[in-house]
Amino acid sequence: VLGNVAMEPKDSDIPTVEKKVYDREYAQNNAEDDEYGVGYNDVSDWRIGDSVPFKLIGSIPDMSAYDTYEYIFTDTLSDGLTLETDRINVYIAINKNDEVREYVPLTEGEHYTLNTDNVGANGGGSFTISFDDLKTVPYVNEENRNYVIVTYDATLNANAVIGLPGNPNDVYLEFSNNPNGDGKGRTAEDTVIVFTYELDGTKVDGENVDTKLEGAEFVLLNGGHTQVARIENGKLAEWVNFPDGYNNTNYAEIPYETWTEFNEDMNVIMASDAEGTFGVAGLEDGTYYLLEIKAPNGYNLLEHDLKVT
């Protein structure tokens, strides 16, 4: 009778949740007023062994119709990520992109409950952060406090998937949705992905690339020529210093015998197989240097290390 009527849904009492992961390169290339905080994005890449920072952002809804208000984060990690339980912090913030160190963190056990029973010791699993009554939490009722922000770190471990599809990590939020009784709603999951990569090499004859060479030995140096990759089961385990007496100014002078002795404890040497192939997985994108320390029989040693980007 009245014709078309535009309806605006009432959603101020429905919270939302977002998840972000920190990325060093993204932080260098984006402005400080980034929407989620400097360096936080939906994807990132890291080395195996790195501590990866994550951020959960839950909005604070209109709770005036409720006597008490439950609010529960459930975060799930892939097998390639190991939760660092001592690096979890919770804040009540004004904006999504605020530097949380400017706020006083809430106290576990007094203001919220942390449950890590389902977290895997070697990666994977899930944990929850729950508020029995968000309305009574400090700072929530202060003017312009709009978000519950959770920060935590997880180590990218040796179970990490190399390349695609990456190592996903997701969160969802449960919340009170019936002011007249029990009942909880649930948001959709929000997912971020952590990537790590593999460097594959093939040693070939300088004049005939179809001739693959076995027995070449290499070590991988970081971008500053300051450390060497220690490798376990074909994956980066950690970066270690050069053998005693050597550094980024004289590493090219390290004798082969010194490398082999160093390798007994550190496992830094990669050798080309019958197909000429060698490599290491678990690297983030960036610049590395490949140093040949032993040439195949009948061939000359490369005069300089090779820059690999």
C-alpha cells in the first residue's frame, strides 16, 4: 500500500571478529596509519623457527539489553604453527590499529579465562579466551573503547607446509545473543595464512646444462653474510655463526676441512645428488648467498658466492 520501504537491519548488538598476521616486508612498505596496525595483513611469509605475531580483533557490541554477556574467542592453528602460550596478551582498545603496548593488558584468571588444553605440543590444536561477562571487564565501559584485541606469537615449526597451500590459522567468536535467557551466536571463521618457501638448486656443467653434476657441496648464507643455515631433514633449523675465527669479512677463506669439521655438529653442508639437485626448505622471501665449498671431480670451485633472491 505504501510502496517500497528501505529497511536498515539492527546489528549494533552483533560483534565481529577479524584475524591478522604480521609480515616484516609488508610493514616496511605500508604507511603507519594502516587499518589494522603497521605490518598486519591476511598473509605473511616467515622462516621455519621464527616466532610469528598474530592479532585477533573482536568488536564490542551494544550490551545494554543484557544482564551478563559471554564473549569467547576460539583460535585454531595448523600443524606447522606451535603456540607460544607465554606470549598471549589481551587488551581493550579504542581502534583496530592502535599500538597495544599503550594499553594496560588484562589479567588472565581475573578478567578472562585462557584454555590451552587442546594445543598440540608440536604444533596445531586450538585455544580459547573467554569472558563470562564482558560487561564487567575493566576499560570496557570507558568512552570509545570499541575492541577486544588479543595478541600472541606462534613458532613456525618443521611441520610447516612448504609453498602452497600454506599454513592457515583461523578464529571465530561466540557471544550472547538472547537478552532474555541463555543462548550464544557464532561468527564465521576468519583465516590468515603463513607461507614458507623452498630453495631448489641444480649443479650443471658450465657449457652443457644438460649435464648434471654430483658431489658439489654448498653452504647457504643469510643476506648479510653473517650466518650460515643449519639444516635438518632438508629444512632450515636455525641460523648459526661461522666457525670460530671467521666472520662476514673472511668467510670465503674458510678451508674445506674446517667446514667438514663444523658440519659434524652443525649440519650446514648441502651436496648435489646424481641428478645435480640440492636445496633447503623453510625460507622466507629475501636475499641469500650460496657458497660452493667443494666442486665436483674435474671441475673448478666457483670463485665467488652466488646471490639468490
